[in-house]
Amino acid sequence: MKYIASFDIGTTSAKGILVSEHATIHEETTIALRTEYGQEGETQTIEQDPEQWYEAVVAIAQTWWSSGINPADVQLIVMSGQMQDCIPVDGEGRPVRPAILYADVRAGQQAGRIAAELGEANIRRVTGNHMDGSLTFPKILWLMEHERAGYEKTASFLISSKDYVIRKLTGRHVADPTTGATTGVMDLSTRQWRGEWLRQFGVDIGKMPELLSADSIAGHVLPEAAAATGFAARTPVLCGIGDAGATTIGAGVTEPGDVYAYLGTSGWVAATTDRVGSIAGGGFHLAHGASRLLIAITPLSNAGSAHKWALSVFGSRGTTDEAAAFAELEQEMAACDRSRSGAIFLPYLNGERCPVNDPLASGCFFGLTPRTTRAEMSCAVLEGVAMAMRQVMELLSVSNRSRRLVLIGGGTRSRVWNQIFADITGMEITVPKEAQFLPALGCAAAGFVSLGWSESYGQFAKTRLASQPFDRYVPDDALNQVYQKKYERYLMLYPALQDVFHR
């Protein structure tokens, strides 16, 4: 059997799968990763040793060979990875210092200077995004100012964890446009580095990696890399795609108007589009794997965290067994008549970024009566998050009952919540059963295109992803009508309470 070797190198773990021509997943393996937290003045620093990413890929590959996989059956290697990092490497591909991760915002002062000199409107016009200290461009300036010797020693600034592994495998310094869009210095329309900006701030453009499409061959496995990994020498290695792009493709979101939502501790809604739009509340744009498309993403601060809070308040009943508490609350909510409850919850427990951008906003219940039950209040919490995501979808101009919404993330463990999403949005909800491997499966799509196994990412979604197992939730028309009226009241709450939050 012929395979594509696909890796997803995240922050907490690296996952590897072998994908057959029929998009069947084999040999799933996960390796944990370490993150180092420190302090730079008053700002927390977040770093990782890049070498552990390569070591994880080596370890995963060795498990495959031990299980009887023939390296000659691997047709190519493709990867996704965390984006928005600053990974300086020297001419031999060795890390100059630990990687500065995407969540590290130590470069806030440098970002402010870039914004002041270039202009926020100009930056958004060119990059499709705002400028802040989490982006790679200001991190490079921080390195120039605080670790000048390290900057001078740097041969290339890599942007994603997968780009470092590609350098180890092939000797090439590359990045894909999805990852490049998280730097703050890539022109989203041309998918090229903005050379005049780099020169204006004294950055050598020669230190930036070459931008290649996700399905382009970045290089071939070098003899020394073959000896370390067990892959056959000269195995093609694709440029691959950043994790958000891989997840988007893995969710089958490949045509304009397609949408998916992520329910982690925080969450986001992402839609495929063919133009940069104006997104309130910190939304941003990335290049899609398909050359003519973009990904519009709107982040929400409150998603699974709201469910966790509801579970701690309404689901414990004296037990310390979280699984038992979850099952009990799930049963109570499933038995609740959601058509009769007037309880509404504003889910801003941690402030909010989108659909409103207000760190001072807080969670609130509205419409409680002496008859309101804890099950109704629990349902209201989950409804509040679903309504926030519906509001975000409307900001993204996604509102069409004929379309489906792909739902992923740990929150989808709640079948009640999945059904609530269907009833509130009026959309068919699909929940992939192999969601933890969606980024690896999504970046494998680049391999399908490169090998000619699929004509395009869209065809990959329609033919290969359609065969993947998923759960389906269909909206209840009567409940959808009830939720429409409830949603109208929900939209009135934040404007009415905004002044209260700020007093």
C-alpha cells in the first residue's frame, strides 16, 4: 500500500499519521512536547526548543518502521504546524536560540513602532490583519534590539514548527503563505514578503524563508536525515501548511461560504472567502491552501470554558468524578424542554474579543423566574456560546440554512451542545469522529494534490473527506423558531449592559 506521511506539530504534541490513497488513516502516533515559560520584564515569555519537534518526527517514524511499514511505500512527507513563531536558525540549520512562540507578546513595543510608522490602515490593507506583538515581524525587531549577536548569526527566520523540521530533512528554508500571513510582513494579495517594509526597519530580506505553495516540493530527504529518520533518501517533502490552514481543509472548508467552528477552551469561527472583509473584534485573515482563497477567522474568548464553568456550578452535586458529573448534567439537559425556558446567558466570562471586543464584559443571566431549573440555566450557558458564534457567522456573512456547519474541538463531546448549535443556527451540524487528526488529514490534502490523487482541495473534501466518519445533527424547525425570538433578545443584552460593565 502507498502512503502519504503526514505530521501535525502543535504546541503540546506532535501527531503523525499515514494516509492511504483512499484517505484511510493508519498508524496514528502522538508525542508530547515541552514548553518553557519565563519572564521578560513584566511580560511572560513562551518558548520551545525546536530540536524536540524533529526528535518527535523521528520517534513517530521509528514506530512506523517497527510496526512493519516499509519506508519505500511512503510517497511523500507533508506537515502542518503551529504558526506565528520566530525561529532563528544559522547556516547549518541549528537554532540560534529557543523558538519564540505565537502566544509570546514580548515584542509589543516593536509592534507599536511598526504600526506608527506604516499606519494601521495600510498594514490591514496589505496584510489583511492588524499589527501586534504576537506576530513574527516585531519579534524579529525585538531580536535585533535585544540579542543583536543572535540576529547577525541568523541565516533564516523560520515561522512554523514544521518549517524547522523541513529544514532538517531537506536543508531548505521555506514557508507557506498561510503561515506567512501570520508574520505581519506578507502581502496577502501577492503572497510575497513586503520587501520595502523589511528594508525600512533594517531587516535583511535574505533572512526570510522562501514562500512556496503548500503542495510544492520543498526538497527531498537528505542522506543524513534518512539515516536519522528511516525515511528513504530522496523522498519528496512538501512545503505543507500552517495548522489553521490544515484544520480548515481537514474540516472540508474549501469553497467560498464554507464554515466551521472550533469549541476548545476558547473558540473560533472560520470561513472560506475570496476577499478581505472588515471583521470587528480582532478577526483576521490567512491565505487558504487554494491559491485564490482566504480564510477569515474570528476568535472568541469563551467557548468550552463556559461549559466547564456550568459543569462546576450545576453539574457537581458533591461528586469529584468529572466524567460522572458531565454525564449526569448531559442527561439532565437532554431531558430539559428547551422550548419553554426564557433564560438567556451572555457568555462573556473572560471578557470577549468577538463578536464584541470588550475585556471588561462579564457573564450574565437574564430572564430567570422562580420556575427556572438548573438544567435550563445549564442549557442557557451552552445556548449563549452558540448564539455568540451565530453572531460571528453573521459578521462573516455566513447565514444559509442549506449549508452545513462543521463543529470540532473538545466541546463537541456534548451531544446536547451539538444539537443546540443545529437548532440555533438552523444549519446541519457535522462532527468528525477523528477530529484530533484533522490538521494532519488536512495537510495530507496537499500531498493528494501534489501526487495527482485529487485534482484540487475542493475535490479532496468532496470525495476523500466525505468517507470519513462523522455524527450528524439536524435542526428542529420548531425550536429554531423559538430560538430566533430568543436570539433577538440576546442581541439586545450587550448594548444595554455595556455602560454597566465599564462603570
